[in-house]
Amino acid sequence: QVQLVESGGGPVQAGESLRLSCAASGYSRGACAMSWYRQVPGEERDFVSSISSSGLTTTYADSVKGRFTISQDNAKNTLYLKMNNLKPEDTAIYYCKRTCTYGISQQYFWGQGTQVTVSS
């Protein structure tokens, strides 16, 4: 079974940076893309960024474009999210997600989340 473990969150001041990590273990069939989502308590979980299985395609939410960078180290089975110039509105629990496509089926796996708190 796939396990995803996020780390790297914490309290920071506005304008500072953080790098989140998501360590993956376990086997999943098919091609797997990775993504980051974030959620404020009481609100929906929102898309932040994704990277294709090949690593060649990345996408970002407009709110983080130009400030956040997604990357992955396949040798370490680890996904990263470098967050620069953090703003109070970036405060949320950040989750990584693995989406694996095998034929016509898809499987989704989520991590437990890591809290990011940005104060002004």
C-alpha cells in the first residue's frame, strides 16, 4: 500500500520561505502524477500545484504562480514544494496526493498533511 508522509511545515513570517517534502513508499501500478493541495479548516481542499509522472509538466494555481516551485526526486521517491515570499493567506494544511493511472482506472493516495502558518 502506498504511504505519503509530508514534512517541512511550520510557523513563518510573511515574506519568508519554506520547503515542504512528501516522502512516498509502497508500490502503485501505472503512471503516477504528484500534486500538492491545501486546506483551511472549514473550507474545501484547494489545488496548489502538480507535476506529471515524467516531471516534464508542472501546473500551478494562480495564487501561487511565481512564488511556489514543485519538483521531485525520483531516486528518493520524494516530492517537494518550495514556497517563497509566503503570505498570511498561504496559511493552511498542505497535503500531497499521488494519482496513478493504469489503463482506464485511477487510484488516489493522500498524505496526512503538514501545517503551514504564515503571520504578518
